[in-house]
Amino acid sequence: MVGLWFARRWAEYLTFVETGILVPVEIYEIVGKVTPLKVLTLVLNLAVVIYLLFAHRLFGLRGGAGAERAIHERDTGWGPLERATAARAEHPPAA
């Protein structure tokens, strides 16, 4: 949890592995006896695995860590702050 809280890359991979390792077990359980709860669990687990792959850019998907770093650099520091305040100064909120 601490690794995810501090946005550590290793924690994202570990979460992916922990979640993905349960998929074969769930498939094995479904082969034994199909129940709606087992199917729902498998679908949700697969959705989480796919989300982790694409949203966190794991294994080089959607640009990988380089793209993640570029977005972080674009959105942090004085540049984004100045752009945000300049846009707000141009369009003040209505009273």
C-alpha cells in the first residue's frame, strides 16, 4: 500500500502480478461448478488486470514509464501553475 501511495512503479507491477495470479485459480473454480458469483468475480478481476495494464502503462503499453514521466513533468512545476492562473485571469468567474 505504501508503494502505491507514493506512486512507485514497482508497486504497480506488484499489484498487477498479485491480481493476475488469481485469474487461473478463478478459471479452475469455474470449471468445477459455474455460479454467478464466480463468474462475476472472474469478470471483475479481469477488468482490474486490464485497467492496470492500460491506465498505469505497464509493460510499455501506451508509452510505458516514459510517457508517464512526460505527463508528470508537463503537469507539475511553475509552468502548469502559470498556465492555469493565466487562463483564470482571462476568464474571471461570474459573480
